[in-house]
Amino acid sequence: MIIDCAVHPVFENEEFNHAIGSPWNLLKLPPLFGEKYRAPFDQLSVEANQASSPSALAEQMRRSGVDFSILSPTTRGYWPNPQQAAAVAHAANKLLCRKWLDAPEGEGKFLGSIRIALNDTDTALREIDQWADDPRFVQIVVPARALATYGEQRFFPIWRAAAERGLAVFVHDDFATLVEPAPSQVGFPSYFAEHHAIRPISSIVQLTSFIVAGVFERLPNLRVVFGDVSVHAARSLLIRTDKDWQSDRLEVPWVSKDPTTYLENHTRFVTQADDEISPHSNTASETIGGDNASLVVFGSRYPYWDGVASENIFPTWSTADREKCLFANASQFYPRIASLVHSAVTC
């Protein structure tokens, strides 16, 4: 079996605006790929009408041999107005449920993500409650480039709700962010190529925040999936954090384990090109370290240009390690997927 953990359907402007409702649908939606950094090529790998078509996705899954796809459509990033942000998140969830999860073409193989407005915690919790009783929703989605680090106490009720409800948290970069801090500590890059290359930085900062602020220590059942950073990039920074923790833990006594231990217990990473490095720690000096094959889940990133088909990933990996990535890791990590997989197998 194959589980695709990163499928990003596109909501057409007209249908999305209609779902958002008054008064926010009177405003023009921002461009799907943002204003600042436009690629010098088409960022969709299929026609626009196919990117917004459940039947096209179902056909793509059949061709690729994918059994389940977790859908996390873009919502144009962080919306500064909390009421508007709540309306956008609710519209995305409603549209995803009605058009995609209920689509007969999906044959029950489409799984959903709950979008929330991070600038209003109470509203976010109500949105989670509204959809979490539907077992087809397996995660909540938050943007990697937010205006604060996710270890801050204001976000803790959201992570607690996810853990208690058996929902993973998917941290996903969104180029169309409306309110955008500088993407690097030295300001704004000049080119799309730069911007795309430094995408992992925001997610790595959020991962470090989850660990150092003690979120994983307080919520031992919390599961977080990072969509746009390789396990190698994340682990290389956490090895440095491990070293610092040896001397700095007086400041953060609640971090009771090595930071890399939290990474292995609480996080997974969607497949990236640089994960082609040997998945195990038998590399020179073991600076990458660990059993990385157990931390990577397959994500096609359909229908975007940098997507990858399941048959093309990790040709140098062993069959056992590829099977972990394509199926076993996700089925074991996502609390809600195990029962769905069991039902599919027994049927």
C-alpha cells in the first residue's frame, strides 16, 4: 500500500470566494503563489482545471498506485484580520469536505486536513471541534511562516486539542502568505530560486521551538509532520541544539531528553530531494545520524512542479526502507490512519 501525505488541491477563486461568504467574498483573493516571488515557469504540473478536480486526482492516484491521499489545500497563507481568517479557514474545511471528501470518485481514499485561524485561538478550537468528529480528517494544518514561534503559550491549547483528538499537526509552507516576515534573518532574497532554497528554515525554527518550549514534553501524544524540510536539514540543526542543551538546560529544565530524541518520537518529514542520502547513520562521522528511513513519509506534492511520483523516490534505498517511507511510517505515526488502513485491508 501507498499513503500520499502531501496532496495540495487548488480551490478555484470563484468557488473559494463563494464558500468564504459575505463580507469577505467581496474582496479579491490574493494570487495562489503570492506577489513577491514568482517562478519563471508554471508552478502547476497539470492544467488548472485538473488541479481543482477530484476526478483528476483519483485518476492520478490509480496511475501511481496510491491507496490514500491526505489533502491539504492552500488557503493563501496567513490572513491578518482574525474574522476574515476564521471565515477563510471554515470555507476551506467546508469546501474540502463537500467537494473532495464526499466525492464518489475518491472512493473513501481522500483524507482531510482541518484549517484553522491561528490569530484567534478560541475560534481555532471551535473549528477543530466542528470537524474532528469526522474520522476522515486526520490532521490540522498550520503555516510554517507565521508571526510567532509555535512554542509560545498562546498556541498551546491548539496543540493540546490536536493531541487529545488524535490529529497530527501538518506544518506547511505557503508562498502566498499575505502578511510575510522576512524569510531569512538577513532580510528578503532577490530571486525565486533563493526563496525556494531557504524554505526549510521556517520549519526548522518551528521544530526547535516545539522542543525547547517543552510542547512535546507536556504533550507526549502530539505528532507533527513537516511538509517542506528534509529530515537531514532538521537533524543537522538539532545536533547543534543537543550540544547547546548540555550546557543550557538550566534555562529550560523541562526539556528532559536530548532534542533529537523528541524529533524521533514526535516528528516526521515529507520526502525531499536531499533525503536520497543513505537513510541510516553509516555515514562519515555520523553527523546526520539516526534511522532517517523511519522518519520520512511519502508526499507527492501533487499538483505542483516540484512533485514526485512514488516509483521515482529513493531508487538507492532498500525495498524495506522504501516500504517504510511509502506506507508503514505514515500508518504508524498518524493516530487516525491505522484504523482506516485496517478497514481497507480487511475489506
